[in-house]
Amino acid sequence: MNIVVAIKHIPSIADDLPVKGNNVDFDSVDFVLNEWDEHSIEQAVLIKESVGGTVTVIGVDLIGELDNALHLALAKGADKVVKITADDPAADSHMQAKWLSEAIKGMGANMVFAGVQASNDLDGQIGPMIAAYLDMPYIGGVSSVEANGDSATVNKEFAGGAGAKYAVSMPFVAGVQSAPKPPRYAPVSKVRQMAQSATVEKVAPSGDADVRERPLRILKMAPPVVTGHAEMIEGSSKEVAAKIVELLKSKGLA
Amino acid sequence: MAPKFEKAKAVEKEHAVVDGVDVSGHWNRMFEQRVIFEYTPELIEKIADIPNAESFANCYQCAKCVAVCPVDVVGNYGPRKLYRYAQTGMDLTEAPELWLCTTCANCLRVCPKEVNMVKIMPAAREQAILDGKFVPAELQQAFENTAKSGNPLGQPQRKRDAWIQSAGVPVPIIKDLGRKVSVLWYVGSYPSYHPRGIDAAAAAARIFNALGIDFAILGKEEKDDADSQRLAGEKGLFEMMTEQNIETFNKYEWDEMVVTGPHELNAFKNVYPKYGFERPVVHYSTFLARYLDQLKPMLKHPVNKKITYHDPCYLGRHNGEYEAPRKLLEAIPGVELVEMQRNRENGYCCGGGGGGMWMDSFTAKHNTTMRLSEKRAMEAASTGANVLAVACPFEVSRFTDAVKSTGNEHVDVLDILELLDRSMRGE
Amino acid sequence: MSNDILVITEHMDGKFSDVSFEMVGKAKELASALGGQAVAVVVGGGVSSNVFASDSTIHIDDAALSNFNPEAYGKVIEALVKEKSPKVVMFGWTVTGMDVAAWLSARTGAPLAAYAKDVRVEGGSLVVSSQAYGGKLMAEVAPEGDMAIVACLAGSFPVEAGQGSTAGTTMASPVDAGSLKVKFVEAIKPAGGDVDITAQAKLVSIGRGIGGKENVELAEELAKALGATVSASRPVVDAGWLPRTRQVGKSGLKVKPKLYLMLGISGAPEHLEGMKSAELIIAVNTDKKAPIFNVAHYGATADLFEVAEAMLELL
Ligand SMILES: Cc1cc2nc3c(=O)[nH]c(=O)nc-3n(C[C@H](O)[C@H](O)[C@H](O)COP(=O)(O)OP(=O)(O)OC[C@H]3O[C@@H](n4cnc5c(N)ncnc54)[C@H](O)[C@@H]3O)c2cc1C
Ligand SMILES: Cc1cc2nc3c(=O)[nH]c(=O)nc-3n(C[C@H](O)[C@H](O)[C@H](O)COP(=O)(O)OP(=O)(O)OC[C@H]3O[C@@H](n4cnc5c(N)ncnc54)[C@H](O)[C@@H]3O)c2cc1C
Ligand code: SF4
Ligand code: SF4
């Protein structure tokens, strides 16, 4: 089984996101691995463990710092890692999907996984676009994939715990929402070893000419204009707690 | 109970020629031709080729180690046997045997060839982890807990100082104190979180207070030393924790660090210097023994018990402290101290070292008749003692369990700190 | 080329989701500004399509399409788009719409504006306000070219504006079901057995800020003291700290309790979908810019552990 996992390096939303011009000020934010990608890597490794095969993790290196994420992927069981050296932090999902598809094309993938979405997918997620560019079917919101021969049983989640089971013939692209198990622990020794010894294959970005033509033009980006804002309870944690309890009591909720 | 691996087929030869010299010995054969076996050295070399595990190849099969190996007492183990297993087809990085050694260092003490399991085992285990080989699930969980929560028990970091409430005396946190202290007390994970460990921590707090010691703890900033995780093969995790701990330790001003546990002592005193941390660290027993004159008059209430003391491997063999704990026990009025057959340098391991603490179910299932802690509990009971005194936070939980499972509930397992505290307060 | 707007509606078990009506309402407004028609598109059988206030309705009434199938739906909509050349195609940014919108964008070359909270016409062109970076930033975007695809967050527009009745034109599916590579096998029903959080009057809801499984206990103690039940955001459930039955939000359950006390939840759009209409929302979060403070009734910039412990002492 040949599984390719396409990952996305995105600005961390743990902190403030400063804006410069009409986009995020990419120089002053940390980049992190999209959280759903951890699940798609886990799903890929689980399949490899059950039926054998290879897992290749590939991502666009937007700011020259993708290696950490790739080393972690190797420590978790990926066999090969590839980075597309774009050095363009503003590259949108269409461009990344194009570059990724060009690189994945020759890999003979049976399955391509991507995180179901990323917080910066303003112009859509890379998974379905890779599927369109590679002419493979796409299924998103995936919570488990089991490979059986040249097709796979894929569970897709709807709301409230409901979902549906699909049979999908290979090759296909899946947008992984959660792996059947929480992403595994990678021994720190192993991550450090990978950082020292592993080779990260480099690929130049290519094939994006047509998606540059009709982009989603960003006019402006700014923190949301607050229409309603919570009434803020000030004070130390103890005072906050006291006021919340008082509020609840006054409403007969405590 | 033979180990579960296929033996390499030994080749019987009539003549053996090594480097052009015929060593068959047929020219001085007395009775009949000897059987000459040829083994492949590959699986021995595989281990000896791992950096720090080189001494594995030194073994000349004298078997002195087997006589003292605590695992062999309940099973089939020891460096000599591991060497022999490797010679006959066992790949140590894949065998359950990889996880049985507690790095107790008793074999090293007697080995004429300095085959050093304390270095071999962590290196071979790290290799197994790196190669994605089998790692016991309980151990993996402890690694993950340490990485995520800062302690192997998986308890919340923010509750690390919650035990203070049970001390009933002030336990200052160095950050809040905002000044230099003479003693930084590193409490440790088990004394902070394990119910029986907390008893010892609270006792220590009361003793320090009674002695008027100017001490403080790190509180919520304290994290596990991860030394046993290192010995179990997760060196990367150990290094990560070490970097964080050294930064925390160096943030504050203090003269000397006192640790509750021997494993922490080993980490901070013997290993941290390699990472640039060289400051005075002592075990509580060594520290309190200095105060014996001041302590004795405070030990007012007799503890009329027959007590036997278990030497923790990492306090005794690894750090040479055998007397301080005994002096403290002897200072308690009413105590009758008796020794177990294996004591001091030849002390029997409780099975908790080298990560054994988190492989209790795993090791119990592999070629052993009982847990090391159970064997030791039986030894303690056979002295006629009614208290098994310990000085390592791993041991309280291990032996409390073991005295029950071996039908020796009449033996109380108590940390020396608890015994001192009882004598001070009366109970 | 037309100035029409195609709204791709969605239904499950014979019922349309709210977002379908919300989009139809919005599409009518946009269509009148653009001089086109708002067209509701219903894919699949087993549902009555005569429920929308659209200018017209196209119903691809094929029993083989009754269950959502990303490949089939994509192909049907692609064929329809080719035939109708609309100005705008609207999807819900939902578990089904998300599967098709970006795929269609890549197939047709038409730009897609996702996470849309608002859509309007300015000087004859479309401007979309999208919620980016988990709600931390709003982006004003302009799709370039002849056709635009907009994927709308549920709950962005009023439902009523889209409700009505318009008899549909029925169309046959252009897709040969036999040639599909994705095949629907069976529905998976929600697992029962646990408490039903949708039936609770009070919820203490925890997010990633809770830090680890070992801390869930604290939330449980607080909930117990309040006579409430613990619910959670998705990461807490994905990490295995609480069962799936406790998840609130887009792919979890929609709740409407009297009290929704949030500890360490940032307020991502997917979470808001599940709890916006709670009667009293109180949020505790260390990040004073957490988007949840734009939605909660009361908020406090504080450490959840300290607040929870202090509350426990008072209760
Ligand atoms: C490293 C380590 C790991 C461990 N891991 C585990 C683990 O994974 N799981 C585990 O369970 N333990 C574990 N232990 C052991 C643990 O410390 C306890 O020793 C063990 O859980 C005690 O089991 P118990 O409660 O059944 O036995 P006991 O503590 O002996 O309790 C027996 C109870 O039964 C009651 N009882 C007796 N007769 C009757 C009767 N007729 N009717 C009603 N009640 C009666 C007694 O009052 C007593 O409370 C571990 C220990 C160590 C050191
Ligand atoms: C198709 C799809 C469906 C989804 N469905 C759902 C769904 O149904 N439900 C859902 O919830 N999510 C859903 N999501 C995920 C959603 O996008 C967010 O990722 C998720 O809601 C974030 O959860 P969170 O707020 O707990 O975590 P985060 O966004 O990481 O926020 C954690 C917050 O905790 C705060 N915090 C940290 N420490 C403390 C402290 N000590 N005290 C106080 N505050 C603290 C931080 O400041 C931060 O604001 C879905 C995503 C997709 C793609
Ligand atoms: S004591 Fe040393 S040399 Fe002798 S058998 Fe044991 S390991 Fe080998
Ligand atoms: S270190 Fe201890 S447990 Fe390990 S082999 Fe030597 S004597 Fe046995």
C-alpha cells in the first residue's frame, strides 16, 4: 500500500495574528502543523501497520521551517518525507494543492490523505483540490479508513455522531477529520535521531501557472469587528469565580 | 522455562582453523575428538556495536554475575546468560529479556570484565525504540505521561504541590519566597502525587520544619527527573526534561539541593554534570544524618518495632550511601534493626529501577516466578521484622503491594521519613 | 453566462438543514442585486423540494443519490454548472458542502471563498466576508472571474428568508451510478448509552485549554457541584479524554442549555454552530482576544483551573 500524506504548515492561532497590508504578517507568527494533519499521519501509519506499505509525507515549505514537522512524521512511522521548497508564506491553498499534485503525480499513490481542513483554507482545502488535479475521487470528514485490496472502507462523519460507510476504489484522496486512535506518542529520542540522520527530499514548486490567473483576491484582513462582546468579569481568579457563582445564583442556576 | 527464541544451529566440526592455525587440538587429543561448536558472533556484535554497549562483548562467561543478579533469583537472567542467548540466536533488541534488567548494578560489582549493564541496557533499549521494535505498553504510557504532564503518573502539573496541605506545616515555594534559601528540596514525582509517597513528603516537611532548616520547594515548576526513563531507553525525553529542569534549578539561588529519591540523586549528581549542571545534591538520608545530634532529642516517642532496611540500588550501589539510613533508624528509640541476608553492597533490587517501575505487569510475565519486590518482601518477612523500612519513593508502593501478595501483611512498609516523623510526634 | 445563483441545498433523512434555507434567502438578495435568479438545487430523491423561497428550484430527483456521495454530487453539480453558467454557486461549509466546493473550484478554475459569514454585491462585483484563522481574523475577499463559489458557515443568515414554496423542475441525474468509484454502503447511527447532552439544562464545557485527560476530573467536580454535565469541544474528544457523545458543534451535537459554562474553548466557528443559542454563555479563557468573547454573554480573562477551583470552594 502506497500512502501519501499531504500536510500543511500554517500560522499558529494560539497567539495574536498581526496583520500587514491585506494579509497576516507572516514574519511575526509561528508556523505549526495543521492539527488535522496529525490525524491523517496517524491514519496512514495505522494502515501501514495493518496491511504493510509505505507512507510518504509531503508538504510545502513556506518559510523554511517544515523540517520539524517532517522529522516528527518520520518518528511516528512515515518512511519518506518530501518538502516543496516554495518559500512563499502567502501561497494559498490552490497554489499549494497544485504544487503538491505535481509532486504526488509520479509517486504511484494508492491513497492520498490530507487534513480535512486548515484554519487558513480561505480558498478551500488542499485535499479536494489535489483530488481534482489528480483526477481522483475525494471523500472528506473521514474518521477511519481500512484498506482491503484495491479498495477501502471509509467512514465519513456527519453531525451528532451519525455518519456513513463508503467503499472507495483506489486511488483516492481522503480528508481526514480524526484517526480511529488519538495520534501516537513519538519518542523524543526518535525525533532527535530523525533530525540528525533523516534526509528530506526537496522538490521545486511547479505547475501553478493556471491557478495564479484567477485567485481569490484578498481586499482586507482584520480582527473581527465586534458586534456583541461578552460583558467581561474583571479581577483575580478568585474574584471572577465569586462573581460567576453570584451570577449563577441570581439566575437560579447554582 | 526456556527463553522463546530459536537457537542458531551449532555446526559440529572435526577441524577448526583460525587465522591459518589449526586449533582442533587433534595432536594432543587424549581420548576422543572434542565437539567443536561454531557460533555466529553477529548478534553479540549487534549489541556491542551500539555506542555505550561495547562492554557486552567483554563477557568471558565466568558466571559471577548470575549469582548476584536479582532477576536470576526469580528467573533465568544475568549478563552471562544474555550473552549466551545472543550467541545462540537471540536478538536482544527484540526479546522480552531486553526489558527485565533493572540496572541494579550488582553484576557490575562482581564482573571481572566490567561488563556494564547500566550502560548496555539503556543503549540497547534506545536502539529498540529507534528501530520501532516492541516496547511494553505500560512503559510507553509512562514516557508519554512524562512528556505531556511532566511526571510518569500522568497527574496534572498544577497539582504538583497539592500534597502540601497534608503536611500541616509551612512548605514555602521558592518562587513566592523571592529570596535565596540554603536548601532547595526537590520533592519528586511519587512523593508529590502517589498517596503513599505523599505521606513521606509530608513527614519530610515536618522534619525539616522541626530542625529549622531554611528550605523551599519548586512547587508547580518541579518536573520529573526522567532518569529511569533514560535507563529505559528514552534518552531524548531525558535530555528534553534535563534542559527544562536545569533552567528551572538555575533560576533560583540556593546552596544545596536535597532530594527525596535516590533516582533523582543519581540524575542530578551523576548525569546532569554532563549537561552543564554541577551543584551540590544530597539524598535526604545523608542530609538528615548530619543533624543527628539535633534530631536525637526530638525523637521522643519510642517506635517499638523490629525493623529491616532495604538498600535502594540507586542510593547504595550507585551512590555509596549505606550508613546514613541505618544511623537514622538506630537513632529512633525502641527500634531493633535487623539485616536481611542480602544487604548493603549485595542488596536485593526491588525491581523498580531502570524503568521496571512501569513494567510491573510485563516483567512479571516473562520467565520469572515472582516479582522482585515480592521476593524481597519475603526476605524481609523471614527476618522476623514487622517493619520494612525504605528510602526510595518507588519502593513504598511496590513493597506495600508485595507484602500483601505474599501473605505478609503483618509487615508494615514505611519510609525512614515516616518512622522519624512518628517518633517525633508519637503515634 | 447568466447572473443566476445556484444554491446547493443539503438534506438528510428527508429534511433540509437550516443552512440550505439561510443560503436561499441570501441568494435572493444577491440575485436581485445582480439581476439574476436564485435557484435552489436539490440533489437526491426521498425529499420534497417544494419548500424554498427561491425563484426556481432544480431537483435532480434520483433515488441513487438519496444518500450523500461526494463523487456523485460533485459530478452532478459540475454538469449543472456547465449547463447553467451561473454567476455564483453557494454551498454550505458543512460536512457535505466541504467535500464538493473546493473540488468544484479546482475542476472549473472558479475561485472559492470559504468560511463565508457574509456575501454582498459592491459595484456589481461580489465581496465575501470570511472568517479565517479559527475566527481570529475576518477577511474581505473578492473572487475574480466569471463564476464564483461561496461556501457559507451555517448560522450566518436568517432561516426564514429562504423558506417558502417553489415547484421544482425535475432533472435526471447525468451520472452513471455504476461508474462511481465512491459507493455508499450504509448509514452509521450515533452510539447511545451515555448521557444525552442535548437534554441537559446546564453544561460545563471544556476545550483544549483543559490540557490533558488528568484534568477532566476537575471539570467533572465543578459540573457535579453545579448539577451540570460535562461537554466538550472536538479536540478534547479526538484526544480520547471524553466520549464522542459529549461533543458540541458542527460534527457533534447542537445544544441549547440554560447555562453553557465554557472553560478553555476558543470559539471556533465549528464549535459555535453547536451552542450559539444557549441561554446564558459564560466563557473563561486566558486569551483576551479569544473569539468566544464575541459570542459569550459573560467572559473572564482568567486561568480556568484557578477559576474552577475557586468556584468549587464557593459551591
Ligand atoms: C508499580 C505497580 C503497579 C501496579 N499496578 C496495578 C494495576 O495495574 N492494577 C491493580 O489492581 N493493582 C496494581 N498494583 C497493585 C496495587 O498497589 C494494590 O496492591 C492492588 O490494587 C490491591 O488489590 P486489591 O484491592 O484487590 O487487594 P487488597 O488491597 O488486599 O484489598 C482487598 C480488599 O478486599 C476486602 N475484602 C476482603 N475479604 C472480603 C470479603 N469477604 N467481602 C468483601 N470485601 C472483602 C478487604 O477489606 C480489602 O479492602 C500495582 C502496584 C505497583 C507497585
Ligand atoms: C468538519 C469539522 C467539524 C468540526 N466540528 C467541530 C465540533 O463539532 N465541535 C467543535 O468543538 N469543534 C469542531 N471542529 C473543530 C474546530 O474547528 C476547532 O478546532 C475546535 O472547536 C477548537 O477547540 P477548542 O476551542 O477546545 O481548542 P482551541 O481552539 O485550541 O482553544 C483552546 C482555548 O483554551 C484557552 N486556554 C488554554 N489554556 C487555558 C487556561 N489554563 N485557562 C483558560 N483558558 C485556556 C486558549 O486561550 C484557547 O482559546 C470541527 C472541525 C472541522 C474541520
Ligand atoms: S561476571 Fe562478567 S564476565 Fe563473568 S559471566 Fe558475568 S558478565 Fe560475563
Ligand atoms: S544490572 Fe542487576 S538486574 Fe541487570 S543484569 Fe545486572 S544484576 Fe541483573
